[in-house]
Amino acid sequence: MKTINISEKKEKIKWDYDAEADVLYISFGKPQNAEGVDIGEGTIVRVQTDTNEITGLTIINPLHRTLKSLSGKKTVGRKKKIPSSKILK
């Protein structure tokens, strides 16, 4: 099995959001050619093939999925009190 390298910390994280397509691009360091690996849930990890280092992420429909998730959690009527033990998880 191949090993994927994850750097401890990159000095520059760059991101770009395409509102029309609802796609978030995140690059660790300067953007570079890489192979995309679809890990599901609308997330693609970009890996530089010669070093097997993760160079970025592409997240598809982050706004749509976040709003959908939030709208599913809205309560109608009275609000329920949530125990603090549930909030901290």
C-alpha cells in the first residue's frame, strides 16, 4: 500500500471559492499539478504523484450542503434544551 505524506505545517494556505459552481479550492503552498483522489462526500484530495504529498483539497457544494444540513436541524415551535454533555462532543 502506498504511503501519503502530510506535511506538519505549510506556511501558506491559499483558497479560492467559486460561488457560481459552489466549489472551494484549498492549496497548501503554491498550487501545483496533482492527481485528484475522490474520498467521497464531495471531497477530492489532491496528491502530488512524484512525492505522494497532499497538496490541496477540492470541496464540492460546501455552501449547499452546509445550508441543507442547517435547515434539517431547525426546530419548529418550542426549543429543546440540549444538555451540555451533548454540546461538547
